[in-house]
Amino acid sequence: MDRHSHQPIKKVAITGGTHGNELTGIHLVRAFQSDPRRVERESFETVPMLTNIGAIERVTRYVDKDLNRTFSLSALEDYSGTAYEDALSKVINQRLGPKGAGETAIDLVVDLHTTTSDMGLSLVLSTTDPLSWQIAAYVKEKMPEVNIFRWKGDTGDVSFVSSIPPHGLTIEVGPIPQGVLRADMFFGTERVVQTILDYIEAYNRGEVDFYTEVEIYDHVALVDYPRTEQGEITAMLHPDIQDNGYVRIEKGDPLFVTLEGKTVPYEGDEPRYVLFANEAAYYEKGFALCLTDKKSIAL
Amino acid sequence: MDRHSHQPIKKVAITGGTHGNELTGIHLVRAFQSDPRRVERESFETVPMLTNIGAIERVTRYVDKDLNRTFSLSALEDYSGTAYEDALSKVINQRLGPKGAGETAIDLVVDLHTTTSDMGLSLVLSTTDPLSWQIAAYVKEKMPEVNIFRWKGDTGDVSFVSSIPPHGLTIEVGPIPQGVLRADMFFGTERVVQTILDYIEAYNRGEVDFYTEVEIYDHVALVDYPRTEQGEITAMLHPDIQDNGYVRIEKGDPLFVTLEGKTVPYEGDEPRYVLFANEAAYYEKGFALCLTDKKSIAL
């Protein structure tokens, strides 16, 4: 970001229910819709919006496929898909984008998620957009308990809701089961949202500091559970990893424990930090955890 | 139970996946199927069995309706239902029962469940069968950390899987999200199963003590979340209750917190103990928690 540019942010969307069984964002959006003053700021408009309304109604992650993997430019230009989410993604792209257009309906989106993994309060960024990273650095300064994860699961053409407008971040909080509300996670998520809105207000007034670096957990690799040839899981997360978000592991440390009780160690040569361990929705995607590097990056 | 009767137990079923997204029981049953010696005893046969195989395949609680509410005698005699579980329940009744018959395929069933609620390791009994209660008392003696919950949600005609053969218990462990395995819950559930099998082996040999009383949590009432007239939840479990299974509450203690942050107190005149607080599957059933009395009952 050019530290002297101050293209103002006019419209911010707070989106919930991109996964229909992650109740925290859904109920937070509904609370903001009932009382818009709760997210009101002077210099911009805040739009609380539910995204996967079909999945929300069913209290399932999705109806036919993961909505949060349908917003790549190539997917948005493909009209052949028959899934509910293939249609819905075009509708949401109109309401938040269109993605890649010079003029978009929304300038910045904050997409609200939860996870069964011990991620605490976290931000997930999959963008190189400088403003999104300045926001993340501000949140980290104001709320040091928040961790920042840089996702590289997509290569280039990012498919998240947060990738539709020019600026976007995802909030991930956990551990919390699917289909459940927890007061601590609910109000914790709101604190992150309010901090982001505070930054945007200050940014619009030209009253922000420019951050030159921030500490992140950087995506290195996804690791699956040990499985049989038929795909059945044969081991679980080791208790040293479970409930121990952001834990550092090195070669030989316990990683899994088989259904018979045998420990399976981490075999990598490099020490890593473990994120997104034991997220329910990732069993079908085929990964048990994400290995990351902890580093400071220049902004 | 007549303490001198020793009608031997010949066949014990360990059932998992009655709810298809409760992975602990499913994987424990599969582990027992792969290595039957793990649950082998000299005096009886152990049959590990998956029940709602359609829901297991989908990783959902059920396909069309809750299988664990389909085993009342009246439901089993009704052939008009079109749900998957209406058909499946008749099949399972043949394999474990038939319920109410003088001769049943299985003598005793242990049905394995998990909950998102902080229930720890628990047994749920909905029967007056003396042998089932002797087993529960034995488990409580050997594993004092296990709590016993007497369920009275059904009136008379019990509809659980555990009600099909003459003798039956349900194991409930939590907190654990739906769709997730945890090593502690997995091996904790197995410890309870092994303890039950140990009792049955001793019982068949006539080597058991007769318990005359046991401490239980006795079902008093189900309490729903505060909701709008349209059924939308307006409050969450208060943090004093969340993660605090079996907590004693009295009039004026915090029970819920609204989405705006206002505390809603418990209004009952009688002190109670809170169980099954914040179970994901009970949002749709319309209850947030179960109020119970803690008491010692005569066996």
C-alpha cells in the first residue's frame, strides 16, 4: 500500500453462514441486522449479509458443495455447474463484486467462520492486497491474542468469499463444534469485527499508522490422517496436538495415535507449527492439520 | 434383580453410528470388527455392529429422522412411515431383538454416543431392568469419574436402540464436535466398554457383588433457549454453564446470555444440576439443557 494513498472505503460487508453450520457468524450477522447501530460508523456503510442461505436453513456446511471454494474467476465464468452453490456463487458475486471489476458493490468483506480446531481468534488472509494486510497488522496490535494465518491452499486464483471485493479478510474462531453457539466465541468474533471497523474509520480519515511488518503463520503443507487403502482413518490426532493450537513440533514428536494406541511421530526434518488440527470439515477434504512456519513478514 | 438369579448373558452387541456423525462409536466398532479379540470374553459372544449405515456414509446425524427415537413398540409395529430410519429400525430390531420377545438375538446392547456437551464419560439409562442398573453401579465403582444419567424424556415406551434387547445401556461422552475423533474420548469410551464386558463375564460366572444403591442424575425437565416468536435463538448458554458439566444452579444464577450481552438468570425455585448443556443436535429439538436432581437411588 502506498502510505499516502487514501482511496476511501465506502461499503463494508460482514458475511456469515458461508458454511451453514457455523452458527457464530450467522447469529452475529442477524444481531447486526436487527440493530444496525451496532456496526455503524460515520465514514462508511456496513452491510451484514448471510451468504449460503440454503445451507443455513439445513444447518449443514453446504447443500451440494463448499461455497467458499466457488469464487475463483474461472469458476465464476463457468455456467455449466448444476450444484446449488454454483448458482448461488454468481448471485453473491453480484452482491459483493463482481470480482475483478473496476467498480464493485462492496469495497471490503469480512467473512465470519468457525472451526472445531483450537485456532482461538484468528484471521485468515489469502490475498496480497496491502490494505487487507494493514488491517490484519492493526488487529494484531490491538488484540495480540489474535493470530494471523496466510493461506496458500489455492494457487493464484483464490476461491474464498473474502476474495470477491478488492479487500477482504476471513475471521476463524475455535474450537467450537458445528451447529453450536458459544458466548466466548460469539463476543470474541464481534471484538475482532469491531476492531476492523475501527481501523477502516480511522483509515478513511487518514488517521492510520503504516505497519511495515507483522507476525504470521505461513502455510507450508497439509497433512492427512493415516488411512487404509480404502480411505478409512486408522489414527487420530495425538493428545499432545489436540487442544494445543499453534504448537511447535519437530522430528520425532508425537503427531497421531492409532486406533490401537500406537504413537505415530512427526517425520519432517524442519520444525513446524501446527494449525487447523482436527477440523471436522477437513476429514472429507483429506487433511488432519496444516504445517506452517512462524515468521515476520514485511508489509 | 434377584441376587440369586444368574440367567447367563450369551450375546452382547456393541453398537456405533446410531447417529452417523458421532465418529467415536463408529471407529471403535470398526476397530473391534478388525480385531475381535479386543472385546472377546470366555463366557459370551461380543458383536460389534454399525447401526445407521446411511447416516454414517453421509456423516450426518440421520438421513430422514433420528434413528434413536424409532424403537418404541408402537413405532416398530407401524409400517406406514416412509423415512429411511422407519425401514432401518425394523431391520435393526430383527438383529438385536425383536423387542419384547421372549427370545432375542442379542441379550444386551451397549450403544455408543457422543455429545458436544460437557458430559465427560457418562452412562444414560432409560430402563428399569435390574441387570442394566447393576452394570451401571459396577462401572461407577470401578470408574468413579463416570456419571449416570437417568433419562425420562420418553414416557413408558422407550425408543432408544438400548431398549431393544432385555438389557441395555447408552454411553455418552463429550464434549466432542460432531464429525470429529478425539483420542481421549475414544480410549475413554473403550475403557467403559471393557469395564461393562468385565462385569458381564463375572456375572456369568456368578462372581458379582449385588449393589443396593447408586448415585445418579435424575431427569427433571428440559429447558429451551430463549427464542423469538419465529423460533430464532436470542440467547446463548452463559459462560458459567458452558464447559461446566453437572454444575449445580440455584435461583438467580446466570443461565443464558443474550446476543446483546445481557445475562438471563435461572428462575426455578429448586436448585438443580445442569446436564446436556449445548448439545448441537438439540437445537432443532428445542432444548438447551436438562435440569436434573442428584440423588442416590436404591437398586
